[in-house]
Amino acid sequence: MSEQSWVADVGDEHAHWLATESRTARLAREYRPMDEGEGRIRYSARALGAARELGEEEDGYLTDDGEGLRVWIGDDAFELELEER
């Protein structure tokens, strides 16, 4: 059985912050985004669900619209791409 996850290139500083300092980083491990190194962040289905609960005033919030699924940090949006593992 494959597991879905979503990956974005957000840069080293943002990936580290999302994985260690964001509000979702304080949740149980399965609900946290994971810093994969080299500026990449990975969200499991559970982590994606947790991040959807963030308000748009919080860094790390998600939008899912005609422009795709994106994670926001400040005024910068980074597209998340679906991967099967």
C-alpha cells in the first residue's frame, strides 16, 4: 500500500522553521511537517490535515485553489506536490 505525502521546496530556513517552530511542529510526530534537508518540507496526510486548521494570519497555513495546494510563509507561497511512497 502506498502512502501519500506532499513535498515543497521552501528553502532551508523555512523548512527548519516549519518542522521545529510552527504551531503544527508542536503536535504529535504524525501531525508535524518533516524537514527533509536541502530546503524540502514533507507533509503526510495527517500533517496536511493539521496544517489546514491554521488561520491565514499564521505562517505555515495552506491554500488549495485553482493555483494548486500551497504553503504560505509571510507573503511567499510554495507549491506542494503530491508524491506516492
